Amino acid sequence: MNSKRNFHIQLLYHNDKKVRKSLVNQKTPLVMECTTDLPNPINILYEDMLSVKRFLLSWEGKYLVRLATEGEYKLEFFPCDVYSDWRDGGKVIYDEFYDILAETSNITMRNTEWYGDKTNYHPGKNVVMVLTPIVEKLKNIDFINIDKKYHFLTLNNIGKRERIELYNFFEKNPKVNKQSISSFLWMGKTTDGDDGLWKKNTSQQREKLYSSPTLKKYYSECAIEIVVESGPNMITEKILKPLLMGTPFLLHSNDMINLYPTFNNLMGIDFNYFGVEYDKVKTSKPSNIEQVQKKILEISETPLLELKSKYKVDFEKAKENRKKILKMWDALQEINEEKIDKERLI
């Protein structure tokens, strides 16, 4: 995705929720207000939905929305990263400005998660920048038909509760550990066994895990990925990666109730591999991790050479899902951006 599209407005994250009449001098770069200097379309990079609300209620935002409503200009909103504020007011803000963001023909709002039937999906600029070189180099490799050496792959950098649970699970189940390529960097566990070096080279280890040659090796050698997402309802490169590589995966994460509408409604992708049905609503007793750990133990009892035949439906589904997400990924080439045009920012 080597798009030439630049960003003309950057809406930054703020800790407070105050709404100001003007965003000038509020550390929020804006295009010049003179219409002769405005690009068309005007590309807006935003950090979260609250930054969008601030913009829409500011003088500058109202001015540009009026130009778009009158048909003179187009406004294109793009997420910077996976902000995941669906449960923290993001959808409320989207609904509050629905007539502007969803029903104004010259305004296109893109979100990293499902906000309604008119949501336009975008994985976020930062995720795209991480995955694009990997996808371009590996998208034509049929990983499923390569003979495997391991049942599982799981790559974990920063210690979080659900990753700690997975690490403890691996420690209690040495057979699963032996059947896997795994990293738990915060515990000093690397994929190549150089545990003594990780503290001095943490950034190098993370960079290595996401290099194309390394991922080519991992997806060639491992049949199934175990994914632990970065946080509740967050759809990052961690879950997109096995989809893009055509590898079936298990999601070792609770509180992911936005998964179904995002994947099913926006991508048309069925990610329920190996019979796991993830929680669809917020619950005090989430079942995702318990289900996944049981499934890992079940799969570990199957000889490696029999995996693809026993779970043929799941591996075929992974192939179809790859086709769907690569088609969507290719479509993003026309709208994707990789830099901020700082010369147009003031």
C-alpha cells in the first residue's frame, strides 16, 4: 500500500473532556481556513472519537462540515490507531453526530471497530504501517500446504493479565509448550531460546518477531496461532496477522464482544475456528479463555500429521478468510496513507 495520500488535519488525544470553541493553539494542527488553500478531499487523522467530537463542535470543524454539506469539499476521517472506545463513549459520540458522520454524502468516517450498519472499516494507520510490508512479501505463500513442525504459534511481548494466564497455562502443560513456537518476552521467554539476552535487546526481539523472514518461518512451521489481543475489544495486527497469512487461530482473550459485528458485519469473516463460540455480550463470567485452553489441550492430542485432515473444515475456512481479508486489504490501497503532510499543518 504505497498510497500518496497525505493527512491535512491531525486530531490529537487529550486527557480531559473539555470542548473548546476553537482548536487553534490547542496542539491540534489544522489546515488553513482560506478556501483557496484547502485540499480536496481534506484528510483527517484522528486519535479517538472524543477528538472527533471536539473537532465537530469547534469553529474550524463547523466551517469545514458546512463546506462538505454544501458540496464544495469532501472530508475523509481516518483512525490513527486502534483506539477501542466502543464501550467508553465512542459509539455514543458516533450516534450523536450520526447525521454528519454517516449520512452526509461528502463526509466519510472510518472506524477500527463496528459502530453501526454504515461503519466504514479501517485497521488504523499504525497497524497498516506495521503489516503492509509483511503482507506484500508473504501474501502469495500458501502456508497451509507446507508441512508443519509445530502445532502452535504464539507471540507475546508485554505482560498483560490474559498473556500471563497463557504463560502459566504453557508452564503447567509442558507437552503444549514443546509443541509450540512461543515467546513471552516480559518473562524472558524468546522463540529462539536466547533468554539471557532479552533484557538488553527487548526492542530488537520485538522487531525480529515482526520481520518478514521471521514470520515466514513461523507460519511455515506452525499450524495454528494462539492470539492474545492488546486489550478489550481491540482488533490489532495480532488478530489480523493470522487472517492475512491464512492460518487458523484461537483467541485467548476475554471481553471481546465487538468481534462478531466487526468481523462478520464489516468483513464477512467467520473466525470461529475449531468449534469455539466466543462471548457475544459482556458477562461477569467470560468463557473465552476457558474454552480456548480446553481446545488447545484437545488439539495437542492430535498427531501433527493428522491435524489438517481432522480439522479440515477449519483450515479450509482459514483459506477463504484469507481471500476475503486480502481483497479488503487491496481495496485499502486507494485510501491508505502513510505520512502526515506537515507542510500543510499549522
